[in-house]
Amino acid sequence: SAQTATSKVIFWRQAVSQWPWASIQLFMVTILAFALLFLLALPISCFLSVIMLSGLGLERFGIILFLIVGGLMFWWLIPLFFTPHGIFLKHHGIRRSILESIRITRATLPISGFLVLILIIISEGLKLLWRVPPENSWFTLVGIVGHSFVVTSLIAASFVYYHEADLWVNNEEQQIVV
């Protein structure tokens, strides 16, 4: 839970009572993220398809452009990464959580971007490792437990980072005002 990752204490009644609202908010954020990805990917994929089908030998150009566009989409979506953190940790609605996520990410962009990249690399890299044993081996159970432990730890680390980055950004903003 977000409470446990940041304050070392969990209030079960509060967590259970806020769970339905936070789940609905998170579902709406997921729909919003897919819509944003679709709106960004549709024109780009049409452009890349025209380049690939033109027959001008621009396949490599299309692949390079695809990698650049993928990198830009990743860069544009990093500020939205901490949106669920605001929903679960600070109990903000979608709009305010998105704005808080953008504010925190802008102030800590190199570190936040590196954190997101490291979280993805660790999660996806270990996912490959957990899939090595055959499906009928008892090591598969070890892989499932190991993967759930690692992913839970990565999510907890992101909540701790969000909490600390929020405190740091608030402190920096107060020092600028004073």
C-alpha cells in the first residue's frame, strides 16, 4: 500500500474505504492513457506506413523514425507516470493528480526519467529471467513469487520516490517564494 511505503503505518479502515474510489480513478487514468497513446500513435503509424510502402528504400529511415517517435512518446509520457501515485497517496482526483505529476516531474526530470527507465528495465529484464524454467517445473513457482516480490518492491520504491520528490519540490517552491 502507498501508506506503508511512505509512512510505515497502514490504516486498514481508511485503505479499504478509499479503495473503490481509487480503483475507479485508476481505471479512468488507464483509459485516458490508452486514448492519448492512440491519438499519438495513429498519425505516426500512418506516416510510417506510407514511408515503408513507398518502395523508395526508406525502410531504415522508417525504423529510425519509429525509434525516435517511440522515444519522444516515452519522453512525453514520463510526466504522467506519477499520476496513480497522487491518486493513491494524496487522494487527488485525476486532473489534480496529473497536474501534480507534471509539476514533480518537471522539477526532477532527469532523475524521474532515469527512475522510470530503470524500473522498466528491471521489471522487463527479470520477467525474461523468470520465464526461463519450463512451465511444468517447480522453478516456475519460484519465478512467479520472485517476480511478484520484485514488482511489488519496484512499485513501493516509486511511491517512496514520489513522496520524497513531492516534499523536495514543495520545499524548493517555498524557498523561492520566501
